[in-house]
Amino acid sequence: MEKKVRIFFTVIIIIGIVAPAFGRTNEDMDRIIIGFEPAGSKQNILDVIKKYNGEVLEEIPAINAIVVNVPSKLRIALNSDMTLNKYARYIEDDAIISIPPDEITMAPVNSIQLTPDDPLYANLWGIRMIQANYTWNVTTGNKNTIVAVIDTGADYNHEDLSAVNASLGWDFVNNDADPMDDNGHGTHVAGTVAATINNGKGVVGVAPGITIMPLKVLDSNGSGRISDIANAITYAADHGARILSMSFGSWFPSKAMEDATKYAVYTKGTLAFAAAGNDGLQLNTYPAAYNWILAVAAVGYDGNRAAYSNHGAFVDIAAPGGSNDGNQRHDILSTWPGSTYAYAAGTSMATPHASGVAALYWSYNPSLTNAQIGNALIKNADDKGAVGWDKYYGYGIIDAWPANG
């Protein structure tokens, strides 16, 4: 039985939909991930898989894991196999992530001209709340600072997304080099991070001068697997990403995702952000709840905690995510496929605000480590709620220009 997991797209409660198992058509199959120790274990595990009429679908080399299909009727026997338990570090379902039906509304046409000259800049209250517009006097970001947006891909042809470098990306859903977004969520996240500044079009992102690596792990229906996410995380770390922006999560911890994020953070030195979740509950969400990930909660237009935002001991920081109060101007406006623009609310929208601020910090001083950047973000956050850390805002609302605070 596959676990149900969710992505934080809007502020409604999102329940995953279990898709049919892949593999052989003449019997029910279970898709699982098996982690193993690097020395001498893999072949023993492969022998066991063959014994139970299983098939290897793919590998995740960076974390010593394989993805396999096994007949459902043999799953219990497989889990109990003494040889497998001797050599496997873990066995877990390759769970599915799903996005519910689109609840984003399209932005109205707006011809207001401000500085910057992006015509919808007046609608970007989140940018001003975190004072990114002050930081732009010093830096708008460095092209060498790469943010991996691990999501539904990104519309790299969008008029306002010159920061998206499709050649750096990959589509893990279809296993090809075309990370085009056929859902919308990833394009919205990408625009919040780095929509183009002063091009006379649309919006502007928090760090418009950086580079976005678009990694597609969810399909047009918003569904994808843990194995694809783990592969994308290690791919990003191995291909130069300094920051991971992950606007998805699950109630259930995954050993594969844990290993992949540890690899990215501790072995490759990336800084990883993940959404706290939209249940409005004191509820751990993964990967945000892992200690090495910066978990991002959401605040609304008034600067107070958004009612939908999850809270708890795992929350590190807060950022603008939208109010979801029925007034779309109180939500987050960003890019949408087809060179259009849309409003959305959720911790999905808060996460790229935080990722963008980290990109500005790192662009200003590329010599810093991931730990130093993370500590700077926490130290410079604008305290909110109880003095110091609290379970609703973490260390406070992220601040791109602490010198002005």
C-alpha cells in the first residue's frame, strides 16, 4: 500500500491520490526503494529481487539506492527475507506526490509604471515586506548563484523568466532534458525567486540576477514519486546548485529523501529550503522537518501568520505566502505558463521568497558556506510573535536588507 503525500500549492488541505502501480501488466506490482551499504551489498540485494520476480527500474547512485517493482503478492515475503534485511539499510514505498485542482486566479492587467519598471510591481507586497527592493541597490544576484527549483518544471519561454536556464535542468518524470512546466506550480515558484527586473513586463523576483535550474519531478496532473525527487535533489547538488527550493512535503518521512537531502547539504554544501505545509496544524512535514533543512512558514498581507501555515518545533523562518482571505491582492502574484501571471497562496509561495533572499546573500558574498548563509538568515530575521524563536514564525520573517531594520 503506497503512502499518500502532498505538495503545498494552495492553502487547502491536499490529499495525495494513489496512481496505478507501474510495471508488468499481468499482475499487481509494488514500487519500492531499497537503500544499501556501498560495499558488497548491491549484488546480494539484486539476487533477492530476482528471486521474488522483481525488476530494477532505476538507481539513485549518490545515496546508494535502487527503485524496483515486485509482485504485490510477494511483498510481505520480500520484506521478511533474511538476506535482504542483512544487506538493505531500508525498504520503503516509492510514494506519490499530488497537486489538487488548480485554484489560482489570473492576475488583472495592470499598467502602473513604478521603479523598477515591471508593470505589476505595485502588487508585489511580499517583495517590499522582506525589503528585497533595498538590497537591489547593492545586488540583484549573481548568475553564478544557481537555485534549483524542484517542482513541476518551469516555463523557460516565459517573457519574464530569463533567469531560467533550461540547459541546466532535467525532466525526471519523462526522463529527458526538457523541464517544461505543464502544470503551473513550478513556474509560479520560479518567478517568485527570480522573475526579470526592469524589462517592462510583468513582475520581478526576489533575486532577479541569479540563475534557476528547473527540475521537473511532478507531471501535468501534479503527481510524481519520491524516487524522482531524491534523484533531482542529488542531481542539483552534483550540477552546481547552491540552493534547493522545495515547495512540497509529506506527513511521512522518507529514508530516500532524507539521504538525498543530507547528501546535498552535508556532502555538496547546498542550502535547502522546504515548505512547512498548509494544514494549519502543529504537524511535522518532510523534508521541512529534517534538522538540516530550513523550514519555511507563511505570513499573510498583514505580516501575521497565515491561518493555513503549519507550525511546530521544526519551523525555522517565515516569509510572505499570501493571506487566502478572499482578496487576491493579499496573495502572491507571480509568473504563470504562457507568459501570463497568477495569484496563489500557501507555504509553496513563502519558500521561494526565502530561497531568493538566500540567493541575494550568497551573491553578495560567494565565499560563505551554506551554514554561514543559513545562520545569517536566522540572525537577521525580523522577530515576530514571542521574543526569539517561536513555533509559528521560527526566528522571524526573513529580511533581505537587515541594515534597514
